[in-house]
Amino acid sequence: MCGPKFCSMRITQDIRAYAEAHGVSGEEAIVLGMKEKSAEFVAAGGDVYQPAPD
């Protein structure tokens, strides 16, 4: 399934590149990436709906 903001093939390639860059397996890359995104979410205020940029 692909679209302008989502492409499963691209996501798979991004995970593989992230894993290679960080020297971890694909599964570990997913866990690390989710932890990074979680920290980013909390740092942004933890609100699901963010105001649109001007």
C-alpha cells in the first residue's frame, strides 16, 4: 500500500538503513526508532493534535 505519506517499501528501506547506521538488527532498529519518536512526542508536549504551522 502506498500513498504520498506512506509507502511500505520505503519504510522497509528506511528501517534497514537505520539498522545499518546504528549497527543493530532490524527488530532492534524498530524498537530504537520507536523510543526516539516517543521522546520526540513527549518533548513536543505530548499532544496528539498539534497546531498547524503558520
